Amino acid sequence: MTGQAAEFESLLREALRPVDPPADLAERLEETLAGLTELAADELEGWELSAMRDPRNWGRPLAAAMVGAGAGTALVLLRARRRAQRRRSRPGSLLELAERTARDAADEARRLWAPAQRAR
């Protein structure tokens, strides 16, 4: 039985071994989220308010708004996290790190919001 236990343990170690993500995963994720945000904004721009009077027409704009909001939020958080990771090596207090991270998130949100506002 000890042979089976050792074999089971080695199988578990092999299965639970940490796997490093691909090097370009963050870049691909950022590109995908940016694309989803742009597609959702384009979809919402195409809808006219007069068509929104009928509730049957609410599905696509509602889905586009949800996808755009989710992808935009994830994009802001991803970019702010990347900046925060670069700054962690700098000495400073935890409060300063939190303030910088919040500032970065607000800056990213403004950057994403500005092109949408100019398009209107």
C-alpha cells in the first residue's frame, strides 16, 4: 500500500505543479479588453433613441452597455495593477501605494472616457 500512496502522491505533485502563464498574456488580455470596449461603444453609437421606445429593442444596447462597462472596468484595473507593480519596488508607505494606485485607476478611466466623449 505504501507504493500506491507514493505513486498517488507523485501524481498529485505533478498535477498541482505551478504553471507560468505565457509572457504575452497581459498584452493579449489588454488588447482583447480594449477591443471589446471599442466594439461596445460602436454598437451603442449606432442605436437611435427613437428605436429605444420599444422594449423589444433594448436587448442589444443593454448587452453592449454591460460588455463595455465590464471590459472597460477590467482594462482600467489591469493597467492600474501593472503600474502599481512597477512602483512596489519604490520605498514608501502602504498608504502612498494605495493613493498612487487610486490615482492611476482614475487616470486610466479618464483616458478611456475621453475618446468616447470626443466621438459624440
